[in-house]
Amino acid sequence: MTTVQKEQDVIELLLSQHQQIKALFTRVNQSTGEQKRDAFHELTRLLAVHESAEEQVVHPAARDDAGDAVVEARLEEENMAKRALADLYDLGVDSPDFDVRFAEFEAAVLSHALHEEQEEFPQLRTKTDPDRLIRMAGAVRAAEAVSPTRPHPNAGENPVANLIAGPPLAIFDKTRDAVRDWRQSHND
């Protein structure tokens, strides 16, 4: 007997990523030293690619379904989060101010995710063809593959800006990540 696995649609993919983001917040909060730094870098990478892909694929589609006001509010939240995440990244996990600022950032990101889950995703689910939602998941994965791994708040928040700036920034970020990882592996 064979079973057919249902392809994941974009909403299922994003909800799964929201759970990963929540788990990474917990890891950062419960870790110290190098483990905290690693968890924060993993969270930074996931948030950067997740938000970039949403801006390129999900929000443009949601404008028709959820409306401009809902999408504009989500984009503003994402832009504020990019700035806060960039500031936290520059601050570093060892800064005495990190934990307080990280807690504020966590609350804002979780609130943003909840708004998406309650205001944007239900509209997409009911008003978008299921096959299109599956294709959108593929588009999100493709966008994430060429998205920056760090927040770049000055790069813009619209799909065109992400398509133009995203791939070069992604190459730069991924090169920086590889060098950082290589240094860490050779310092142990």
C-alpha cells in the first residue's frame, strides 16, 4: 500500500517557520556564551530569509485577499523588526543591554507572527486556489535560497527592491557566514 504525501502549501510552510522562530527565541533565552551566539545567528538567518521571502511572494498575493491595510501594517512591522535585529546583531549577545532589547524584539516579532496568522493567512486560505498556495510555497523556498541571511533595513521592503538587492546581499552574507564559521571551527 502506498501513501501519497500532500504537498505543503505556503501557509503550512510559514506556520512551520513561525514555530521554528519561536523555538529559536527560547534557545537564545535559555543559552549562554557560544551556544547563545550560535542560536542568535541561526535566528537571525531564519528571520532574514523568512521576511524577505514573505515580502517577495506572500504579501503581494495577500494584498488582493487581505487588503492593502493589513499588508502595509505587516510590512511596517517587518521593517521595524529588521532595524531592531540589525541593531541587536551589531550589539552582540555579550552586551549587557542585549537581553532587555532582545526581549522587546521577541515580543514584537511574536506579535507580528500572530497578526499574520490571524489577519493575513486566513484570507489567503479562503480566497486563494489551493494549487496556487502550493506553488507559492515553492516560490517562498526559491526566494529564501537567494535571500540575505542578515537584516538589511536600508535595502527596502518591497518585492522589486528584494529582487534587485537580495541576491548580491545574500552572496555577501553567506560568504561572511562561511568565513565566521571557518574561523570558529579553527579556533576550537
